[in-house]
Amino acid sequence: MKTKRFFLTVMATALMSYPVLFAQNTTSKNLQKENQREQMLELRVQRMQKKLVLDDKKSAEFAPLYKEYLEEIAACYTSTRLSKAGKDMTDEERAKRIENSFERRQRVLDTEKEYYAKFKKVLNSRQLEVLFKAQDQTGYNKKANPCCKGKKATCKGNFQGCKDKHKRQHCQRKQHC
């Protein structure tokens, strides 16, 4: 009899503490995401500093400016995001999507021009060229693709010259090598 009461007491305690144990702490998750964004931003700044081969003085001037630039570029892209396109979109929605795309690209171009003038005070012309190198819209540099080795391979199931680990990436981007 005592064991039954003890068992029921333990079960009742466990059931009552269940919601507390598995409650999600959203504030800590948001802080983790924010910390992760800051760490990623810091890594991008460090990589670009290495790529540009900056000395300590120029690095100190460049880092805050580049962080500010990356944040403004990201803001250009996130401010006009719409829901994904579908077959059930109306003509007006499609037209609005196209117009938003034009506006977003114009804001990105204006931001790049603005920061070009600021970076010009800190960097030389070769470093500026590296910083603003030509990439396609996704930020994927086609010349830096290690898998194609000069062959023209498409992502429509024809992976000539591509290694296995890159097949999925090409299909997701739906681009040529």
C-alpha cells in the first residue's frame, strides 16, 4: 500500500513538472540567434581583412565600416521580401513582385555607391576591386567553383566534371557551373 502511494506521488510530481521541464525559453533562443549573427558578421569581416591584406591601422578603420556596410546590404534584402511565388498569384501580385525587385536592386546599388566612396578613403584600387568583385545575384562566384574544371556543365541532371558533393548545391542554385 505504501509503495502504491509513493509511486502515485512520484508520478503526480513528474506530471506536474513536465510543462516546466519542456517549456521553451524564447528569449535565450533569440539571444543565441543574435549572438550567432554577430559571430557570422565578425567572421566575414575577418575573412575580408585577410583577403585584402590589411595592416593594423587600416584594419581598425575598415572593420566597423565593413560591418555597417554588410548590415545595410542585408537590410536592403530583408525589407522587401514577399511570400514565395506560386501558380495562384494574380497579375498584380506578380507586377508588385517585379517592382519590388527593381526597388531592392536600386537600394543595393545606391548603398554600394555610398560605401564605395567611404571605402575609397581607406583602401586602394586593388583592394576595392576585391571588395566589390563581380558576382552573380546569389553571391555565388562562378569562377571560384572547384568542381567544374573549365567544363560547361548544367544543373539539369548533367553533372559532367562535377564531384558528388557539389551536385546538390548546383541543383539548389539552378545555375550553370
